[in-house]
Amino acid sequence: MKPVWDAADTGTEMVDAKLTLDPSERHLTEADLERRRALVGLEQPDIARLSAIGPLITDNAEKIAASFFNYLSRIDEASELFRRRDWLDEAKRLKIEHVRAMGLGEYSATYLGQRVRLAQLYTRAGITVQTFLAAFHHLVQSIDAEILSNRERPAQDAIHDVMTFNKLAFFDITIMVEVMIAERERTIALQQEAIRELSTPVLQVRDRLLILPIIGVLDSQRAKQLTESLLHAIRTTRAKMAVMDITGVAAVDSKVANHLMQTVAAARLMGAKVIITGLSADVAQALVALGVDLGPLNTVGDLQGGLEEAEAQLGYKVVLNGSPVSPAYAQ
């Protein structure tokens, strides 16, 4: 089914290029919109009623939006939005559009796109779902008051008008809360990915020589990240030797040990040799007790020794004041 809305094609420029939904979450079909309307009981008679009272909302959109931001300004969690003038101006513009659209009686793709952009901006400004819901509740109360103040409609009709409008309010909530949660989860995922990359750094210390200092817990997921980082670095730097130092790793289980051996094998297929240094006595004894065959691994006691071994295999030699001090390393 063809999508009726795409976050990249809303007709309005984003505040920030990063404010876009994940591609897997950005498409909604007409069937999706209809399901959301059905969940809150928003039917055609309700839409007709909303169109009838629409001027009460659209004519007071700026006043209602101002009340919303006045309420939001008193909440500490929303302070970042008010510190950024560009964000605040954009949020106010979008909120006025938001309120006006609530009274137009057309709740489809364009309407959805407005809510998504606003929810993304709130998330970018650090506004939590709880803070948004509190401010949105205040906005709904403001609009309910405008509807009830209409003396041109009987009191019973005004009550039904409020009940109908609240269905639309819940329709908005289902969209905006979902987007805010998705944006927050995406931000967390990006942060976790950045942390994983920082936790497995691959450094080039000399031409064709890499070093991987590993500190902390080395689980299967991190070991996989390590493999990917190493192989990528070997390819981009055309490295021939890599020294993997695990001095800071307190424990290595059989799965991780096997993964390390697979890493060594994969590096060898790419034309690079791996030397593992810093294998502690406790880790070595634990691996022997687990029956892990360490034969394929080239191990050296410490990082300095590993670097000297790698330099020797690369044909380098270290000299001091013109006198050789180590039979390695000159090219």
C-alpha cells in the first residue's frame, strides 16, 4: 500500500537536519491513519461536529498557543527550549499551525506531518513525554473553555462538542507520544553505538601497525564490535600487524576467546597478523580450565613486548643517538 505521508516530504523545512524519523518508522498508510482514528473513536460525525465549531479554535489559535507556552515556561524540564530562540520561534509557529489545523476538520497526512515535526522539535529540546502531556493537557483545557463559552450553541451541544474535541486531542497524543518515544530511543541507540565505538578504539601507531587497547568487560557484543573495528582499520590503513592489548580485561569466557581467535583468523585473511598482549594469569588459567585452544594465538607478555615483536616483523629497528639498541625496525 502506498504511504500517504513521509517525514521527508512534509512541505516544511525541518529545524534541524537530524530531526527525521528512522526510515523504518517514517511511513504511514491511510489504513494506519484510519486505525488510529478508530482507536480514539474519531468518526465522520465527529469530524463534521469539529468542522462546525472550527472557528472557535482557529480564530483563537494564537491566544491558545500563547497560553500553552506560558504554561510550559514554568516547567524546569522545558528550559532548554526557551534558551534557544530559534527553536522557540519555530515551536511557536508550529504550535499555532497545530491549533488552527485542529479546527479545520481534515485529519489526514498533512495533519499528521505537522504533529511529527512538532514532536521531533520537542524531543530535540529535551522535553520529556511527561512534560509534554502536562502542557498539552493545559492546551486542551484552554480549547475546552473556548468551546464551552460559545453562547450560540445550546449547553448540551457544547458538552458534546467538548467530548468530540477530546477525541481529537487523544488522536494527537497517540501520534506525538509515539514520535517522541521513537526519537528518544533512536538518540539512545546512537549514543550506545558511539560508546561502543569509543570502547574499541583502533589506533595507528606506525605505518602498517595498529594497536587495540581494550579495557573493561569484554562480552560477545563488544568482541563483535572489536572485530568489525579492526577489520575496517586494516582495510583503510593497509596494516600488516596489529597488537591487541587486553591488560585491562579482568575476565574472558570461552565465547569471547573463540571470538578473539575468529578475529585473528579474519585479520589473517586480510593480510594482517595479530599479536595479543597482557593476558593475565587468571584469564590464562580460566581459559585453560575451559579447554580453549590458544594455539592459533600469537601472545606476548606485555604491550611493550608486543610492539617490539610487531616492529621486528615489519623490519623496523629502534636507534638512539645513532646507535642501534634493538634489532628491529629500519626500512
